[in-house]
Amino acid sequence: MGKFIYEDGVKTEIEDRALTHLQLVITAKLRRGEPFPFSWREDASVGGGRTTVWIQPGSALVFKYFGSRQPAINRAWIEALAFTANAPSGLYLVPEPPEAGETPGAGEVPVTPPV
């Protein structure tokens, strides 16, 4: 279980595989100078609810991974995440879609979109 840390304060735990895919989408948007909101649901253990941060070039971001190996990249998941990042509601974690030729349901990360 990795961590996403924003501006030295706001943080959330995200599974390493999902965090890797989020990092790829976030860094691509920032390289293009495109700011966007990023939202996630908080775990009940920290009070529940939802958090949204405004990510822009110059934001202090940390992607902290528990594991030492980078997971395989699912291009379909990156495209699905990028689609949310380009929408007015902004980036949020969506379930992992199957890659071409993969059985549906394999490698999915269950998530609930922000309200």
C-alpha cells in the first residue's frame, strides 16, 4: 500500500499498482502545464468523506511506494484515468479495465468514484 502526499500535509493510502497508474497520468498532465482537481474517498478509519486537491505545476507531490518493483502498466487504465482527469470533475481512481486479450475482472482494484 503506497501513499500519495500533497503539499507536505494531505495524504492518502493507495495500492501500489493504482498509485503507479495515477502517477503516470498526473505527471503527463503536469508536463503539459495542465492543472486539474484530484479527488478520492477517505477510509472510514480517518473519518470517511472525500478529499479534493488542486494539482498544478509547482505542486509538491510525493508518490511513496511500499513495494520495490514497478508493476506492469495497463494502457487501458491510463486512458480511463486520463479521461477523468480531462473532465470538469477531475481525476479520480476508476476500476482497472482489462487490457486487450485479458479476461475481464483480472487485476481490478475496487473503488467508488467521488460523490
